[in-house]
Amino acid sequence: MKSGLKLIFITLPALALGGGLLGYVILNRHPPAQQPVAERATAVRIVRAEEIPLAPRITGYGLVRPTRVFEAIPEVGATADYVNPRLEKGAILPKGTVLLKLSQADFKLAVAQAKANIRAARAKLDELQISRKNQLAALAIERKSLAIKSRDLERVKKLVASGTNSQAALDATQASWLVQQQKVLNLKNSLALLPTTREVQQEQIAVNQSKLKTAELNLARTTLTLPFAARVSQSTVQVGQFVRAGQVAASLDGVGSAEVVAQVSINDMLGLHRTDPAAQAKPAISPEAMTRFLHDMGLRAAVHLRLGKQTLSWPAAVDRISDTIDQKSGTLGVIVRIETAYSGAKPGQRPPLTKGMFVEVTLSSPPIKGIVVPRSALRHGKVLIADANNRLRRRAVTAGLLQGEVALITRGLKPDERVVVSAPSPIIEGMLLQASEDKALESALRHAGQVR
């Protein structure tokens, strides 16, 4: 059979039949079941907004040093007769301990000499008093003698005038009168000088008394006593050694309290001031002004010592500002005082704060109330909120304080609102959320403002 006939009588009818059957099946089958499109919720972590007081805090570092240091410096020079056997580096000595005694021989001699000079001067004063009495008695006698000679002179003058006596007799009598008058005048002059001589002698007594006091002070200065409980840091004198005046014989560090010069950023310090609600103006950057502001701001301080995994803490008080600013780092030294540096020590558990320890110091100002959220939740001045319908919303907020890993929101959030802390990707306004509350993070946020 020819191919054309095969196409007409076999192939085409078969194709037509198959097409008809396919069309019949399509026209008579049931349509597919349609499933409604369901919105998919995105899993996120949230924290509930809670108003928490957050204390603005900055951190500095420094070395511990004793608040009081005593240097045993003799004020007189002499040979050391006694040196306390416990005067060795590291030893802790109680208040009133005798550290050093110098030879007293020369100073006892000086005291005896001064006392002898005072006795001699007082004897001289008594002598002047007796001399005055004697001179007054002699003056009375000489005045009587002068009166007699005056009468003799008058009588001789009358005799000479009458021609009974010679001029030679008058001259002799007048000479005798002049001699007597000179005696009276000499006694008067001597008596007139006595008050001045007495004053000179009294001043001499005062000078000798001053020398006596100096000698007694120098005698007392031969013994050096510890004025407060302290730990020996240096000793340089031995028995028999001559100790010069002004030489440092020993150096001791007080164990009552300690202080730390914590180096902090000036900008951070000003930041503490700016967060103070009572602040009215920025403080001038000078040690005196900063010290005044420190006390006005009511700052609190704590000192922390890290020993491996353990951290020990001591309460401290902000005392003053250092007199200089570090030229290399540009930081300011804030000096804090620790009253329990030694008193809180426990052997084997808690060492005392001793000189040279490197510690961390935290300074905090009065707490500020606001909503505390993780710092990572704040993006370009906005936070993400899960609303009542579990829809994602953006919210513009005001951050009053950024500190470490947290941010304090002072405007834009209300308590109990749900803040998204794990942002979905992509972020679509109004998207459905599956929120799970992060209890551990909420607990951490509640303790964020506490000073350690």
C-alpha cells in the first residue's frame, strides 16, 4: 500500500480518535483542590520593656598606694644607740612603736649648760637688786655730806667777804664741795643705768630659757616614735651608725586606709556630669573645679581586684582630682579612698589592698530612670516592636544614655511593650511574628545599672 493511502486511512483516523478521547477526558475531569495561602510567622526573641534605674558608670585603672606615709627623719644628728629589731621590710608595727634612739649625751650637756646659764643670769639679777639698795643708801649719805659742804662753802664765802679768811681757803672749800657734788651725780647716774642693766639681764635669761627649750626639744628628738600603725617599706640605719639630721632612716606605709589614682577619660567624666539631672552647666576642666563637681554630683566608687576568675571588691569614696592631666593619654586622675584596705582582709581568702596592686575603679552617678534595652536593639534611633497582634512595628525613640551593652530609652517606649532583640531578615513593617520572651536577657538588663 502506498504511503499516501496509509496516511489517509490509518494514521489520520488514529490521531483523530486519540484527540477526541483526550478532549473528552479533559472536559469531564474534576478540577484540582485549591489550598488557601497561609501567612508564615517569623520567629523572634523579645524582652518586655521595664522601667529600670540605670546608674551612669565609667571605669578607670590605677595602682594602690597608702594614704599616709611616715618617713623616719631625725631632726638632729647623732649615733644610733637603738634600732627596733622589727624595723624590717614588710613588718607591720603598731602605733607608738619606738623605731630609733640616738645618743643623748651631747643634748643632755646642752640642757645642763642652758640651765647653768639661766641660774647665773638670775644670780646677776639678784646682785643688781642688792646693788641698787646699796647705792640708794650711799646716795643718801653723800647727799647729807653735800649739804654739809654747801653750808661750809657759804660760811667761808662770808668770811672772805668780811676779810676774815683768805681766798685760798675759799678755793679749797669750793673744790671740796665740787668733789662731793660729783660723787652724788655719779651715784645718780649709776642708779639711772640699773633699770637698763636689769632689762638686759632679763633678756639674757629669756635667751637662755629659749636655748634650754631648744636643748630639751633636741633631747626629745633623739627618739623617733611611729605616729600610726604602719608597714615597713624601707630601713637604712643600723646600731652604731651616725645618722645625719634630715637623713631618711626608715619609711613606713600606713595600714589604716589606701587610695587609688584612677585614670579616666575627661569626656567620660563630663558625660557623668551631663547625665546628672541637677547639673546646670558644664564644669570647667580644671582640678579644683572638677573636685567641687565630684562632691556635688554625689559620685559613688568601688575598687575591684581580679585574681584569676575571682573578683574582689571594696567600697570607696571619691576624694579629689589629681593636680595634673596625663600628657600621653590625656586622662584625668580621680583619687578614690578605701577605708577598709586592711581591716577587711581575711588570710587565705581576701588579701589586703597593698601598695602597687593594679586595680579597676568604677565611678557611678545617681541612677536615671528609663527603659533599659540591649544596645543592639537600637538601630538609627529606632527600635522594633511586636504589637498586640504580633506584627512588627518600627518605633522612633530617644536614648538618654548608652553604656556598655545597654541603652537607656527616655522617650518613645512604654513599660510592658515588647521590644524585638533578634531582628528578622528582611525587616518588613507589619510582618507576622512568632515572639518568644528572653527571660535571661531581661534578668541581665535589670542588673545593668548596679555598681559591682
